Amino acid sequence: MEIEVMKDILGENDTVASENAAFFAAKKIFVLNIMGSPGSGKTTLLERTLELLADKLRIGVIEGDLFTAKDAARIEKHGAPVVQINTAGGCHLNAAMIRKALGKMDTDNLDVIIIENVGNLVCPAEFNLGETAKAVVLSVTEGEDKPMKYPLMFKEAAAAVINKTDLLPYVNFDRAAAEHDIAVLNPGINIFGASCTAVEKDDGIEAWCMWIEENYRKVSENFSARQE
Amino acid sequence: MEIEVMKDILGENDTVASENAAFFAAKKIFVLNIMGSPGSGKTTLLERTLELLADKLRIGVIEGDLFTAKDAARIEKHGAPVVQINTAGGCHLNAAMIRKALGKMDTDNLDVIIIENVGNLVCPAEFNLGETAKAVVLSVTEGEDKPMKYPLMFKEAAAAVINKTDLLPYVNFDRAAAEHDIAVLNPGINIFGASCTAVEKDDGIEAWCMWIEENYRKVSENFSARQE
């Protein structure tokens, strides 16, 4: 019975997620749902991404947190339109929260929406938001054992970012083992390195930004193709 | 209706948690539920704690993970009795899982049981296991904003460990701000520093171990007092 209730909740979420997905397709917006542990560096990665793509894409941001608007305040400094969702203790975003946030965004003038989910390596992977793609951020400080210990998020993601690579000299992190395990869980995944605080050593962040650009182009072209 | 079902689940959990708590009191075992993000360093802290307390306390360990027995294998090397719980995707331990694990432990010959919860800064705080005390581990790599963003766990904990302090020179982490916020959320909390990989710079780990010893003594004495 408890399981049935859970199914109902997930079923209802999937319905709203499908509606969100149809909305994004109609507006030809590439929507990326970024997930990862608290402190994996999602917000800093997002700030760096906004800087690098500022002249190329019009990016809006939806920030998910249990409490506070700290992350939205950081994003706002980069000039990107941002909506903060507070889940009031909830451990993940759901599709209805995203639908509500969209009402506060000028979606006619956006190419990309990046959703920063609640910091949690477990629950957000279970709730589809209607996004075009999911990405997972793993900090090298978390340890290379995390993909196998928290496999669902790595299975669901189209991209994985190995973050804070500037800290590799100071931590025990077997990067090859982490990348191997991620590829075993999800053979089609794109894996990028990133170092967002050390500007001189950006690692794979430009490739990551190009991946976002390419995905936007695909979404945009698919729409054009359907229109003909 | 969904909320009522949630209440029922929590109510059922609380009943089993109370039974666990009565069992621990009768056996005069101090039970510590350690929580924190994936990669905050819970297992390494636990390994260091086992080393330092090996000659003083008989410590058993319950390891909680979604999948794998990687952590239990690490603990076993230290000679401590350990039971691995796999939640098969579940985002937290619950009281029934602990009760089941207890059946596999020689509880007549233990002074302390340390439970390492699933790596998750949100959900585990909502599920009482019958433990004597909760502790939260926060790595300096996670950022000083985390207590205010994930307040429940810091409110529930009797102790907070600021971990991986050896990485402070390489990250932006305002330790005073983190400790201030934790104390605002929970004025009675005990805050310890810890650096578990750099052996020469243990920071507050000895104080942390003394805190565990003191708590065991209290549990033991309370029992003796009730017996008279």
C-alpha cells in the first residue's frame, strides 16, 4: 500500500514532467537538470558556465534549495535571470515546482534553462522534471567510490562532471577508477573534468560548455525540423 | 492524504525506534548515528576513531549504503564487528533496518555501536533509529553555507565534526562562519575539527574520541543508577 502511494506520487510527477517537456520543446529551450552532493560545486560550476557562455546563449537558472536564497544571489551577480525554489525541507525538486518557476521566467527570450537541483546524490534522480538532459557533478574530494555507491544518478545522467580537479594533489582520488565506474554504469555518458576556482587550470570546462551549446543546437534544429 | 501516509510511516518508524532505544539502554550501549553528505569523510573518521579507541571501548559498526559493501570491508580491516545494510536505493536508514542488523551483532560484548548512515544531508535526519545521539560530519570542501541550507541535521545532532581541515589552505571555507551558523541553529551542540588522513595534524579528533568515551560513561552510569 505504501508502495502504491509512492507510485501515485511518481505517476503524477511524470504527468507534469511530460507537460514541462512539451513546453520546453515548443519553446526550443534546452533544459539541463544539474544534480550532485551538497558541496560538489554545482553553483560554482554554474557561475563559470554562465561566464563562458554569456555571449553565446541566453541562459536562465532555476535554483533548488531546502532553505535560503544564497545560490540565487550568487547567480544574479552574473546577470542571468534566476528563480529560487525553496522546498522547505524537501529533498528534491519535482515537476510541479519547475512548472511554477517557469511562470516567473521570460521563456520567450531564453535558449537554455539550467536547473540546479537540491544537493543530494540520491533522491533528485528519482524525479523527472521534464528536462532535456540530466548532468551529475562529482567532486574529487568525495572519493572515487561514489558512482558505484550511488549508481542511479550516474545511470540517468547524459553528462558527468569530475569537479575540483585542482584539489587532486591533496586528496586520495583515483580519477581513472571513477571514470571507469561511471562508464560501466552508463556507457553513453559524456565525462568532463572541471576546475572552477583556479582560472588558469580550467581542465575540461570548455568542452563542457561546448556540450551545452551542441545540445541547444540539437533542440533548436529538432524543433525546426518538426515545423516543416 | 499523502501527508497522512507519510505520518503513518514516520509513526511506525518511531515505534520501532523507541524499542531500539529501550534495547540499547538495557544493554548499556552508547549508540551514535553519524550522518553527512556523500564524501564528507564519515568512513575515514570512523576508521580513525576505531584506531584511537581500540584499547578503551568495544565498538561495533553498522554501515548503511544504497549498494555495495565497500565501507564494511574498510571497517572490517580494523578488527571491529560490522554489519552492512544495503537500502537498495533507499535514501536513509530506518529503525527496522537497525533492529534487523542488531540480530547479527553480539550486543552483550559491545560498549558502543556507531551507525554510519547513508550519505545524504537531508533525509536521514528525519528518521529516528533509536540512537543515543546523532552526529553530523561536514567537510571543509563542502562550503560554509551548508548548515543554513540543510539546517535539520545540524539541529538534531549532539555533535558536529568539521572534517578534512588539512584541506583548508586549498579551499574557500570560512570556518568561523560555519561554526557560528551551527551554534545559531543548535546552541548546545559540540563542535570538533578533524583531519583524518594527515596523521600528524589530527586537529580535534582526540576531543571527539573523548566525547564518545564520556557519552558511553553516561549511558553506563545511568543504567547502574536505575538498577539500584
